[in-house]
Amino acid sequence: MAARASVYAVTHDPDLIGVSSGISRGRSGSMLLVLGQLRDGANPARSGERILDELNRLWTGKIVSSSSDTLKKQEADFLIRRNQTLIDLASDLEDVGGRAVMRAQLVHVTGDTHAISRELASIGQLTTGSVSKFAFEYLGRGRARMVFLEPDGTPAAADRGGGAFAAAATLQLRITPEVLRARVASPGAQLRAFKLANGLEVVLARRATAPVVTATFSVRGGTADGLPTGAPSFARYAQPVDRTRGNPEFFGIDDSTLTARDIVSVEMVAGNGNLANVLGFLLDHVRSLHVDTAVERYVDRELRSVYRKNWTIPGNAFDRAVWTTVYGSHPYGRVVPPDAWEKVGSGEAQRYLDRAFVPANAVLTVAGDLDLQEAEEIVRDYFGGWTAKADQKSYVTGTLPQRGGEPVPVVKEARPGARQIELRFGCAVAASTPPERAAAEVLAQRVGGRLHRFARQMLGTSYGFYGRTTTRPGVLELEVSGSVDLAGAAKVVALLRSEAANLGARPMDPADFARSQWDAGLEASTRYEESSRLAPALARLRLAGYPADTLERYPQDLAALTPAAVQAFAAECRKTAVIGLLGEQATLDRLVPPGS
């Protein structure tokens, strides 16, 4: 209900960009937390009062008409929110760790080991009257407290925990292929992949977890490589014209649009008994997207100024600088500047949609607790008759730079007043096979692990460093990032520069390889517990040309990996490698003098 109120608050306060909410559970009492993000913060007290106004209106709004239609509408609105709450909680329960924490909290508060099931059942029995009575008693304006926070430029803490175990530098891991195959967990899904006559690729993944499903429709061509240039960023606000089925939220369906550099996705999440409605709504959505005058006015009024302001934020400028240096002239390094984006209009956005959102340029994935045969029949029934064809490519391709033996470039971006240094390492390799993907994951763990153990465990000057890989069409992207206090910055930067300069030059130490291999397997084992993570991951892999079973075979690919294969991948990574530093300019110049 608070999320619903945020929509009205943002509409009536031009300084509010977005509002989110959550619950902090306690034994003696719980808190409803509402967080508003401000555009400029010119009058935070006014914005806070606006949020309180809208929250209060949810519970105390007067019925302006006693007609049965008005009462029915209010009851329907409540049922929508109640259904969405159930779907959100059921989705959260897919995560083993999240489920364990929620169970522990509820058992601590109630002493009931079945509290999760009872809470879900209780939500299903709520009425408008029972919620209003509770809110009137506990969520009144007099009980609210507001805190205003203004950032000072210091990077946010990623991890303040000291860990339960101390580092053991002399510990030698011996991880055999048999151990990896037995202990590294794949998503554990039954897969069914097929292609419709219209060119749409479909991957279905059945896994008996929480009773939810996620359907993802992903198209090739994102903010960096989508055509016309700049259009995908505009098109993300397009709305479907086909409303024959009504509104998805009436059926307890959450929908969202996600835009990346290379992919745009529309995702829908709902209860597994609602699969037919999910796929029906998804089809209506993706085949009738349109940019009308209302969307264009919204972009002009609300988003162009935000785009220009975000362009100047040091963190965003830093991210652009790193990846444009990594990719060079390759499309994935392209970022549309404000002056160019302001010239993009509804015409360009619609041309992008007409080119990109067609069956032959897309992958549909459905993951969750579903019946494969039934799901396939619904997909064929709904999507099989869609005959739209692309008139030309919706994206551009390119080649990666090859810097060879040149020094690894260091990109520096100033953040005035910063009390830490943010470090970034990135590279991109032209690769597209499951074994290469496994090699990239091990290399990310190796570089990230070395920095993490040195900066956090030995020096104690960092919250930690973490590595990740991203699969893009034709490219495997690797990134390692973290922040370090000024006291240890020089040593950590020196280590990163040495690691980057020697990528692929020396054989990997067997113990170092085993540790990195094991870390990669552990991280992957819990990455796709939720259907909302599995479905988009499968779509991304298929758009990049990987087999549908890439995630399922990952333990075998990881076990078959050799130090030589990782060394070869590291040598390719070295050709596009870039180091990025974000911090106070004087500090950056002291760490890496100009020209060095």
C-alpha cells in the first residue's frame, strides 16, 4: 500500500524521483520504513510531508460517493495490493538465504516455527477494514519520524562485517574435479527449448520451489548498440496499446522493463497458477508497445533534465570513462551524451521498438514451478501466431580493441571531497562458449580474490573487492570493483596495476587456481535460486548464442577447466584491460602521476 502511495507523492512533488518502502521486523515492535529519493533536495521537509500526506490518505480517505461502483472499486484496489503482497512474499521465499532469515525473524518474534505459512495465510484473509483499523492505530502522522540525509560524496559501505573466520594464509586447498562436480550446484531445472515458426526462441525451466513463475521477453539491442542511437533509452517508457485483458496488477502480476547496454527485457512475475494470464499479458505488452504524445511529454518534462544531471555525477562519469576505454570504438562502449539524447524523439523510439520487438530478434524464457508440457502449449497458442517481421537490424556490431603489449591504461575521475578511493578493473574478451565463460568466472574470482584478501584481510583498509562477469553477444565482460581507505590506497593500487600488467604472462599457481575455481563454484551455486534471476539469465545466454543448458552444465565446465585455459583467457583480457580510479584529484595524481 505504501508503494502505491509513492506514485501519487512523486506525481505531486517535482523534487521526488522515487519512493520505496520496507519492513524492519522486531520482537517488541516493527517499523514501516519509507525512503524518498530527491532530485535536488531544495525543500526536503516539504517532500517528507507530501509522502506523509499520501500515506495518511490511504487509511483516512473519505468516500466521496456511496455508490456501489465506488465501493466496488475501492475493494478491487485493496484486493490488487493484497494479491501483489502475496506474490512478492512468495517470490522472496525462493531465495534460500532470504527464506532462512525471514523464518528466523518470525520464529524469534512469534515462537512459531510455521510462522511463514501462517503469515501468508493471514494476508490472504485481510480485509480493507482490518488493514484500515490497524493503520489508523499505528501508522498515524503523530507516530512518524523523518530523517533527512544528504550525501557527502563518500562511497557507500558494501560490507562492514568482519567475518566469522580469520584468514589462514598457509591453508592449501585441494579441490578435485570430482569435488566440483559433486559440490557446485547448478540451478537444477528441467529444461525444454524450442523455436517457433516465427523465429522466437523459447526456453522453459521447471523447478519445484515457491509457487511462482517468471516470464522474460528479451530483445537484442540496448542503450549502447540499439538503433537508432539513443532510442532504447527513450523507448523504455513506451506503453502497450493493447489493453484487451485489462491491467496485469488486477491478476496479481508484477511487470517491469529492464534496459541494459545490449538487451531490453520485459518481465512478469505471478503465481504459477496464473501462467496463462502472465503469457497473455506479456504477448499483448511486447507486440503493442507504442510511444504516444503523453510519453513524449513525460520524457520532456521529467527525464531530460534528470539525464543531464546524472551525466555529471562523478560515479556515472567514472563508469562511462572505464567502459568507453575498455571497448574503444565497439558499440558496447557507446554512451549517448545529453545534447544528443535531447534530439531523440518519439519517432526514433518507435522505429527502435518496431525493429527490436519482433519474434526473430527475441528470446522468451519462463522459469518456476510449472508444468513443461502445459507451458509449451500456452506459449505456442499465444506466441505462435505473432507474425511481425523486422525490416532491418535493430542493433550494430563491432570489434574489440587490441592493445597488446601496451601499458594497461589508468582512467582517473575526480570526486571532490572523497575520503576513499574506488578502484575498478575491467576488460572484454571476444568469446562465446561455456568453457570460456567458466574461465572468465575463475579469472574474476582470482583478481577479485587477490585484491580482497590483501586490502581487507591483510591491510584492513577496505570493505572488500568483488569480481563478476557479464555475458554479452560475442563478448565476455569482466569487472572487479571495490573501495579502499586512503591509508592503504597506494599499496592496493600498486597490486592491481601489477596484476593487470601481468595477466596471462605467468602460469597460474595450482593452489591459487583451486581457490579461485572453488570460489567461482560457490558463488554460482546460489546465484539463480529465484525464478526472477533464472529466467533473465537464460534469456541473456540464449541471445548471446549460448546453449540453453549452459547453467546446468556449469559444474562440469568448471571441473574440466585447466590453469592453462584461464591463463589463455587472461592473456586476451590483458588486450582490453583498463584500471579506473575515482577519488579526490590530488590523491589520484599522487597515486598515479600524470603520464605514468
